[in-house]
Amino acid sequence: MNQVRVVSMIAIISIIWGYLWVTVKIGLEDFPPFLFSSFRLLIGAAVLVIVLLVKKVRILPEKHEWKPFFILAELMCIGYYALSTFGMQFVDSGVSSVLVYTMPIIVSVMAHFMLKERLVMNKVIGLLIGAAGLVCIIGTKLFHLSFDLTLVGEAIIVVSAFFWAGANIYTKKVGGAHHKIKMTMWQMLIGAVLLFVISFASEHAAITNLTVSTSSLLALLYNGILGSAVAFVGWNWVLSKIEASIASISLMSVPLLGLFFGWLQLGEEITPNIILGAVLVCIGILLTSIKIQRQTIAKEKNAD
């Protein structure tokens, strides 16, 4: 029964995150990107405050926690959320999801240098296949020297994936010393405040003339409540039940769902090079995750 619950939760989270990209695109029809990201984080933080209160966890950080929470806010909220949302102004939602989910492949490279996790053959092959997937998606513009706003947006989204990977590496190094929901709540809250400042400084004209439709408001609520808070709590529960490496394999479905939902609701074009690129990125994720899983199993056998 527990296994069924885990699989069901993974399926729900994958659908939530897969559809997330469509809602961001809808939200950007009215909201400027930094303001949208700040509101999204603020809503997510508010939901997690309620979770912490229910769990009777101390909300205020200890003195030593402020620094790691602030660093995570910069990496995850500004580097990932804000940049990826900014780039999505120029890129289809489905393609954005594929580009962002190169993150697990990037993590395998960064972990080699920062966590001393060896970049073994499976990871190298996964990295090369994932890179080939990126070339399939954005390479046509590079090869034809078509430097338009779409290419700029795609480059920004890839950069945001590096920030997400960096946040994961940093979390792995320091996260064990902190309550994960509390840590996430504070990085969201700090990130929201920082992005409000950035938005007010750079999007003042758009904020002054802001008009919000019902669809954009619902998109914002989806991102804040389901996409940020609920999905995170669910993912945290999944990671407490199964190996992180096994759980990470489920990330493969998110970019594929992102492409599907973008095509279904927004009418986004799915070209052969995008399909091939998405498949290669997913294979890259699978290869890096399988190798981690095998190493974990080997360690457990040695311990026995």
C-alpha cells in the first residue's frame, strides 16, 4: 500500500510540475516576470508557514541559519525562478521545461568538482547525450546564425538550470543541518522580498499599468500553492520514503509533460528537433540517475 502511495504522489507531482510551464506562460501575459516570480514565492512561503505551524516547528531561523538561507534564496529564487521566468517571455513553455530539466545532468558534473562524486562512465555518457539534446533544440539557430530573442531566452533558461543545480549542490552540503520545509520557506520569503525590490527598480512602468485577468491570477495561485508549496511538501515526503536517485528518474516525465501541455493548451509547435532533443535530455537524466542508484546499492551491500 505504501508503494502505491509513493507512486501516486510521484505521478501527482510530475503532473503539477509538467503543467506548471503552461501556467507561467499564461501569467506572463499580464505580469512582468520578476513581479510574477516574487508573488509566486510569497504565496508559496505563506502556505509553508501554515505547514510549519501545523507541525509546531519553530519558524524564526537561528542566528547561524540566516547565511545559508540567504545564499539559497539567491541561487534558487533569483538565479533559477526569476531567470527562468524572464527567459520564458521569449520561449515556448514546452521547450522551457526541457531546457530547465537539464539540471540533473548539470548536477552530476558540478558534484564531481564540489562534492567529490566521481564523474564515472555512465554520468559522462549521460552528460554527452544531454548536451546533444540541447544542440538539437537550440543548435539550429546557432548553426544558421539566427540570434533572435528566442535564442537569448533559451540561453537564459539554460543559465537558470545551472543556478538550480548549484542550489541543489549547496543544499546537499548544508541542508542536513536544517529543517527542510523551514529552509525552503525562508529561501522563498527572502527571495520574494529581493525580487520585489528588483521588480520595482526594473519593472516600474509595467507595475504602474498592471491589469490582471482571471486566468493570470489563477496561474499565479497555481504556481504559488501547487507548483511551489504543495509539490515541494509532496516531494519531500517522497524523498523520505525512497532513494533520492530513484526518485530523480521521475523527473524525466516533467519535460515531456511540459511539451504535451504546451501543445495541447497553447498550441505550441513541436518540431522533430524538439522531440529528439527532449528524448535525449531524458535519456541523459536516466543514465546519470541509474549510475547513482547502482553506487548506492553497492554501498549498502558493502555495509551488510
